[in-house]
Amino acid sequence: MSLIPNSTPQETNLAGQAAVIESQEAIGEDVGMGSPADGGNVPAAGAPTQSKPSHGASLRWNFSWTFVGNIIYSACQWAILVVLAKIGNAEMVGQYGLAMAVATPILALSSLQLRAVLTTDVKEKVPFGEYLGFRLATTAISLLIIATIPFVMHYRWDSKLVVLIIGLGQAIETLADLYWGRMQFYDHMDRIAKSMIARGVLGLGGLFATVYLTKSVVWGAVALVLARGIVLVGYDMSKRAQLLPRHADRAETQAILTGKKRALWPLWNWNTQSELFRTSIVLGVIAMLVSLMPNMPRYFIQSSLGEHALGIFTATAFLVSSGSLIVNAMGQSAFVRLAKHYGTGDIAGFNSLLFKLLGIAAFLGLGGIGVAVFFGHFLLKLLYRPEYAEHTDVLIAMMVGGAMTYVSGTMASAVTSARCFVQQIPVLALAVGSAALASHLLVPKYGLLGGAFAVIITSTVLSIGEVILLWHILSNVNRVAEARG
């Protein structure tokens, strides 16, 4: 599970925080008391913009497309690092990693997990145009903030350009995320997967060709952003992808494509926008904190060691994310069942399932550590370059931190299944603070290995916090059950 569709290499798995998306039914039904101005064919708030199809695609169809789309998209994001490492150099990887580390937390906050609110607004109280208008406004503010950071931090000129261009690319991804939310609402998961595959393949192809010809990460970033923009405008925003029912005949298709001229236009109504903000601000803060945790060591590595070292750290850390795909899938599959156990007061069933999930997460984590110990040098040399293989100790330490994060992410998923949202903010804030302090103390002294140690410390703090939070939640449930008994 990811909080936002994100092309950032995910070095850590925080399935619990991401699972917030899956559990917003109560929130979504409370959104949108305002009544926006009529935008042509867009109905007022409270009226459905399109009747939800009574016969959607099968669960197997949606799962298959979603699985394939996510795998290909993730593989393309990893391949970007491989291209920059193989054709370019570690400094290019570092510049790309720095740009992602700057842009992603800011956009994570500004996105406010609006897709979760949209997809759970089952009564369609708010037109899509209001969601789009809100996302456009927050994204524009985010881009202004992202644009100022490279100048405040006095990055090199080419690094400034990479941050600005990649920031724009990530902003395009946040806009696509909202259009994906509308597709998801109408059960068009195959269209989301096609969009992910297209932007992943086109972006990787464009970056590969441009970097190969120019040996410049700046022009590679430009090609990547252009590819994402083409898919956004040519497919995600199109009436065909957004408005056509699954099995529309020719006459219906023609009527939809020629009509509904303003169905996908942005709208801005102050009351509705304010309600959306109040509904989703907690989710935005959680998303930002989750994004900051893995990125915190990068800021200190770039400041103390430079972009070459950051490139090695970024590429090495990405290998930890392979286990995240499995843990995320596991969390998605078990989340609803955990929520049902908790909702019915079946604490024994809740604990039994949770212990099974923790066992699988721990097994994956230990397996990753074993792979790093015995094959880490070979993998780093094969996937990147020999200079990366000189830092096998960093990979091993990162795998230790990753193993702990798999476990803490599973516990966080359990906490979220109990509909505990706001209480997670102090835990996440403490973990982010620990990451900053550990990076500040350890990176200057131990270099890249210090950054890996910071990951371990952060994962430890997060695990302890989630254990305490989960114990508190279950204790309250037991006390209530005893009082009733």
C-alpha cells in the first residue's frame, strides 16, 4: 500500500499508515456540505455526477490489472536508478535522489490523501471538479515551496534544475492520482493500471534515451516529466478514460464524448474546499511524516558527504524495497479482516491474524538480511557498478532497518484497522525526530554507514511506538468488554 501513487523509490514499508486509504468510509460520507456553483453540465454538491455502475469488473480482473500495473510501474522506477548508475554516475543518482527527497514530503502533505476521500464519498456529495480544484490549488502552493528550497539551501545550479524539474514531475503524479481515484470509484482499475504502465515505460524510455545521448540527468529529468505529462493529458484526463462506462455502445460513446463539456473541469467553492481541507488534513500530515522518515538521512548525507555519496546511498537503499511489495500486498489483503475482527470485538481473532502477519514480515526481513550478507556484494556490482559493491556493509545495515520496518509497518496496519488515525501522528513525529537526530549525529562521523544506522534507529523507535499504541488500543477494548460482561 502506498499513500500516494509515487515514483519515489520506497526504501521503507509503512503499510499501516498507508492503510488509512482503505478505511475512510466514515470520513468520506461526511464530506462536502457546500453547494458549488453550477459549472455547465456539473451538478451541484449532493447530486451524483454519474451513476456508479451496478455491474463492475470482477475482483479477479481488478486484482490482476492492479498487480501487473504496480509491478511494472515499480520496476520502471527502479530501472531509472539503474540507468542513471550504469550510463551516468553516482552523482546523477544522488541528484535524482535529492530531488525526490525534497519534493515528495511536500507533495505528500499537500495531497492530503484526497483520493481516499474521493473514492469513499459513496453518495457523491461533492462533484469531481471540487476535488480537482482543491488538488490544483494545493499542488500549485507545493510547487512554489519546492522551487524555493534549492535556492535557500544553495544547491549547485544543475542540482537546482533537477529538483525543479522532478518536482514538476511529481506534481503531475499527484494530479494523475486524483484522476486515478475517479477511475477507482467507478471500478476501472484496469484503466489505472494502463496509465501506470504507460507512464512507467514511456518515462523510463525517454530518460534512458536522453541520458544516453546527452549524459545529462537534467535532460533525462525533462524527458521523464514530458512522458508523464503526455500520459496525464492524453489518457488520464480524457473523457474516454474518465466518463465512458465499461460496455458502452457506439451511440452512448458518441453522446458522452460530444457532451458533458464541463464534467471534468475544476471548480472552486469556498465552503466545499474548506470542508475538504478539514476532512483530509490529518491524512496529509500522516502522509508527510511517513515520507519524511526514509528521506531524512538523505538530507544530511547530501549536506555532509555530497551528491556522489547520496547516489550510492539511494541506489543501495532501494534494494530494501523489494520486500515492501510483498508486505504491502499482505497488508492490503489482511486489512479488512483485521478491521472486522476489531469491529466485532473478536480480539482473539485479531491477535491471531496479527501474529501470523508479524511472523511473515519477520521471515521476509530475516531473509533480506541473509541475502545482503551472502549476496549483497554480487548484487550491488551486478545491478549498478563496482563502486557500489564497496558499500555492502551499508546494504546489510539497511536490510536490518528494513526488516524492523516490515514488522513495524504490519503493526501500524493493525493500529489503523482499529480506526486509530490521529493517535499515530505523535508516534510518526517521534520517529521523524529520531531520524533527524540520528542522522545529524551519525552521518558526519560514520558516513553512509551512519545513514544506515539512522534507519535502524528510526525503525526501532517506530516499532516501539506502534507496540505501545497497539497495546493501549487493545487494553481499552478489553476494559470495555469486561465492563459490559
